[in-house]
Amino acid sequence: MIELKEISKKFGDTQAVKQVSFSVAREETLVLLGTSGCGKTTTLKMINRLIEPDAGQILINNENIIDEDPDVLRKGIGYVMQNIGLFPHYTIAENIALVPKLLKWDKAKIVSRTQELIEKLHLPESTLTMYPHELSGGQQQRVGLARALITDPSVLLMDEPFGALDNVTRTSIQKEFKALEELKRKTIVMVTHDVLEAFELADRICLMDKGEVVQIGTPKELLYQPTNDFAKRFLAGQKLILEFKVVNIQDIWTYLPQEIVHRGETETADLSIWEAMELLRNKDRSELFISGPNKAIKSINFEQLTSGFNQYQNAQHHE
């Protein structure tokens, strides 16, 4: 869907991006992760030509974006940024309708699509007549997302979209983001410096340092197969919590107790270790019934869960 071929960009004497290449599959979420100043935002902005590369090629749907009018290109790509960029003197409805108006949609179509989106994004209808300053940070972020999604673009670029939010709001919006059907049909490139956020939302992560790609892979690949010392050090401080989040019951299935017969409710084996631990911390539940491969069912308590996880970890670190 998106392909970058040896993209480079200099600002004065500073090499911001150096021969960056990667591709993003249709309906995949690729997260550009790295420290401040590593070139991730510059890379993102070159995809919709907010910044022009000095060298290299960018293709969207096999078409070189340099052959397209930049305004036309941008109207077909959703863009969400950290400071949201809502116009303060426009109502929320007017802010959301900006691109459809430029595309000369009729009024009824704009109203109907706006209603559909605010419902999906859990915004009350009353917010449409309000102004940005009257909304909370989380609500403003949802409006920014609605504005980016209204024309149903196939590509969505997101630059630190949750960076300005407090931790509680951020966590709840990330959960909504993951669950939103509207986003599962999009090809998404997202920038963050937040490791947990990257691991929560990415199908694959592109780890960058000093304008270059250090490693591209799934969250599991970055954790268990770091390509060099930088990749290892970058995740070291949060390694254990990341493992809890990326390893799921399916992964540790063979290290769990024998299968049982159970006729009640079961959880699925794609539950992460973190989610399973949270469920087991609930005072009403001392065990979970998990439905795994071939519809087999196992019963696990906290001790068996952590023991299975530790055995899986040992196996990974010895590979």
C-alpha cells in the first residue's frame, strides 16, 4: 500500500532522514518509534508531501506521489497530529466538515457521515455546536480523529496523536482506537516516542535512530530478536511489562496444566498475559477457563499463569 525507497532529507547541515526504506501492507498499522529528533516525524510528513524528500521515492498504491498534485494527495490521506489543530472559531461540526466541503460533498451527506462518526467515537451530539475550547483534551482528540476519518481515506497518518493527553485518558482512547472498526480497514503509519503505546497499537514497529532505520519487525521480534545494542537498550527499561503485553495465552499453551472438560463460559487464548493477570486479580475470580487450540479448554490460576509465562520466557531467551 505504501512504500518508501531510500528516502533522505537534510535541513541545513543536519541529516534528518538517511536512506530510509520500508513498506506498509494494506490495513496494517506501522508505528515509527524512536527518541526525539530521530527523524520519525519528518519521515511521516514526507508521505503526504508536507515535507519534500531530497532523494528517494514514495509510492502509494504503486503510484509515485511526486506525480500527484500535493493538495489532491492530502485530501485523500487522513492526518491526525498531537496538537489536534482544530480551528478555534469553528464549531466542532464545522471543523469535522472541512475536507468534505472542499470536496464539494452535499450537506446531507456531510451531516449523515458526521453523525455516524461521532457515535462511533463516543461523542455526544451536543458537542457538534460547541467550540474546541469547550471540550476536554480527550474529546478534542476524538474530534481530530473524526475530521481525519470523515472522507473514509484508505491511508491514515498519525503524528503523536495521544501525546498531549494525560495517562488515564490516553489509555482509554488507545483501547477505543484498537477496537474501532473504522480503523481496522485503514493503512496506518503512526509516530510515537512512547514504547508502551507502540507495542499496544502496532502490527509492526519501525525503530529509528539518528535518521536511520535500526530494526523493523513485530513487537515480539523487537523484544526477543533485537538486531543490535541500541534496539536492546531502547526496550530494556520496560522489557518485562512489554513481554506481559505481547505474549498471549496461545504462546504459553504447552506450559499450562492438562486440558479439562468445562461447560461454562471461557476466555479465548488470544488474551495477553497482562489481560489474564488483570482478570485473575479480580476478587471474584481465582481461576480462568481458557479455550485454546482445537477448542481444548484449560483451567489456570495466577500461579500456573506466571509459571507458564516464565517457562516460555526461558525458552525464548535460550533460542
